[in-house]
Amino acid sequence: MEKIATEKLEELLNNLDAGLVLVDSNHGIHWMNQKVQEWFGPLKLGEKRKCYRIQKYNDNFCRICPTRRTINFGIPTRYELTFPQDDAPCCFEIIGLPVSDNNNKISFVLEFIINKSNLKIERKETKDIIAQMEKMASIGNLAAGIAHELNTPLATISIISQELNDILNKNASSNHFKKEINGYLYDIDTEIKKCKSIIDNVQNFARKGLHQKKSVNITDIISQTMDLICNRELPEGVVIKKDVGIFPQVNTDPERLRQVILNILKNAVHAASLSKLKKEIVISLKRENKSIVITIKDTGPGIPKRNLKRLFEPFFTTKPPGIGTGLGLFVSYGIMKDLGGDIQIESMSGTGTSVFLILPLEQEYCE
């Protein structure tokens, strides 16, 4: 039965109107379907494939090779190449996805190759496909991170439960006993809330397209979110200021946008609290061409350059252990992209951080 299933899968992949090839860091071919043979000539497993860009054999990936980037950084890549042909140029779109070996080390790249010369694909559709593939490529890392993050608080809960069981077996009734029980119960409640926060964030990441857009007043959303933060107990000395005026309506999902602003504000409050001088956060609003830009700037210690490119990775955080889940920016980035906008961050060590939330204006306000 297993052999039949394997043969059926191989037949399906060979009939796919796209090339699939698995290569290692030295261009060695570990697997490919028939379409690769058809497009790129006779190839054999174990042998090196030619570099797409210069059509020559290389010992390693060249410095600008996108596939090398996939190996080195573990991120999906996408590029287009045009090959000269006798009759007409042939245009290929290549998407590289990272693949781990048995030691969980990224050692391979699965290249998904589309012959665009024979296809009439609208650019928007292509971008949507690529975005979804990149999103799916991160699911493996996301799932592993979720397991790790959830196992930690759940292991703590298990240990606490055992401790409670031992204490209860002593049949103690003193005040010290009650305080000890209450302390353990508080710790259990804290760990459960951590789990709930992680699950909520993952659910928000998975909610692609499930938004309820409507025309909203962006100034009101900012004010409401600020009030939510300010009504809590802010760290000593932290001040939040607002510099917004009257702006056109924005067609967006107010609840999901509010969640993004709240995530960014929480990060800004934490950063500002670490400042040894001014502990200030300023929220401003401006119009740029066909977009509205929300800027949240803090006077915190800033972010080292080496960490900037990792800020949107799931479970990456610069905060101390126990503070945050490392999913806030990851989820916020997904929400902003889903709403047709973008999120950008500028920061340097010692200069604070500025976060830019960019949203498209309604068409009637762009003309």
C-alpha cells in the first residue's frame, strides 16, 4: 500500500505543470520531477545542476544567489529569470523554500519553478500565491515554536500541581499553609494566561482574509487605544503624548487595527520604561500620497542593527524571559499586510524606536 501511494505521488508530481527540484548547498540534485528535465536538459541525481543565472557549474552558490540566501537565512526567496531560446526568450519564476535535514539544520532548498512564458497570470494573483507560499513555509517554524512555548508553562503547571498535591497530603491548616496554596494557585493562573495569549496570537495569524472592513475615523481608534493603555498602571515616569488632527476616513477593520496599535504601544511602553532620561512615547498621524501613516515613537534604548531584520520572526523577542511571547510584531505584520497596508520600523541603539503603520486611503480621498 505504501509503495502504491509513493508511486501515485510521484506520478502526480511528474504531471505537474511546474518544475520541482531539491538541491543542497553545493548545487547537488537530490530529487526532481520530469518537468525540470524537460526545461533544463538532461540531469542526473547526485550531480550538480547549472547555475540559472550564468548557466555554468559552480562549486557553491554565487554571492547574489537567492537560493543561497534560503540556505543561509532559512527564508523563502523568489526571483525571475529569462533564458535566451532559438524562437523566443523563456521566462521562469523560481520560488525557493528552505528544507531541514534530520538534524533540524537547513541544508536543502526545494525550488518551485513556473514557466511564465506559457501562462497568463495576473501579477496580483502571483503575488498572492507567493505570499501564501511564504506564509505556509513559516508554519513549520511556527508550529515548533508553539510547541516549545506552550510546553514551558505547561511543564511549570505540572510541577506546581505535584507540589500542591504534596502540601495537601500534609493536611496542614495554618496561615502559612493558606498563603503557600494561594501563591501556587496564582502561579498556575499566570501560566494558563500565558498559554491563552500564545493561542490567541496564533489564531490571529491564521485569520487571513477574515476581516470586517468599514469606513472608520482613524483618530478615534488611536484615542481609544491610548485610553486603554493609559487606564492601566503605566511604569513610573512614562508619558504618552498624542499629536493627531482631523484626517479622512480609512477603510479598514477597526478591531484588528486596534490590536496592532495596542501591540506596538505595549512594546513602546516597555522600551520607554528602560530609558534613563526622558521616558516618552509620541503618537502622530500624517498623510503621505495615498496613505495614512501612524507613527509611534519611543525614547527607549533602541534596537541593535543585528536584531532589526529578525523583529518579525515568530517568537523572536528582545525582552527578558517571562515578558511577552515574541508573537506581537509577527502577528501585527500579518494583520497590516492582510489589511492592505504595511508596518516599518526604524531604530538604532541609544536613539529610541519609531514604528510606522501604513494604511491605504479610500479611493475618493486619493483623487
